[in-house]
Amino acid sequence: MEIQTRLGKMHYKHVQSQRLGWTNYIQMPWLNLSGQWLEKAGFPVGEPIVIKVSKNKLVITKIKTEKNECANSERKKCRKKNTNSKSRENETVGV
């Protein structure tokens, strides 16, 4: 996949905090990432990720697990199977 640049903005949200019996609301930095582009980039819903944090930089990477590797190989098999069955259908139609 070709590298694409997405622009965003840091926000904050109010989070309830309790200390010494007092309830207080504090502002917490918040980053919202959403969009179909995430799935197209290889981050389907439910997949585990790791976020590496350094000064002025966040790197988000999908964690490879046996489950998602099996799912990926099954998807590839299904695509291959569908491609083969479509080519067989075309051969039958051509007769």
C-alpha cells in the first residue's frame, strides 16, 4: 500500500477524577482515529495493536497473532478459490 498522509488534531475530554473523597473533572489529551482507511491499511475492527510512543511521534502497528494470521491465510484461500471458480464459470459459459 502506498504511504498516505492523514491530518488530524489533538483534542481533550473531561474525565472524572476522585481524590481524597473529592470528585473533580480533569482535561485529558485525546486523539480520535476513525475511518474506512484504517481497515484498508490493515487494521480491521477487533485486531490487537501496539502503540510505540516517543517524543513527538506515535507508531501504531498491528500485533501478529496466530488467530489473525490464520484469518489472513483463510481470506487468501477464499480469494484464490473465488478467482478459480470464476475462471471455471467463464470456461463453461464460453462452451
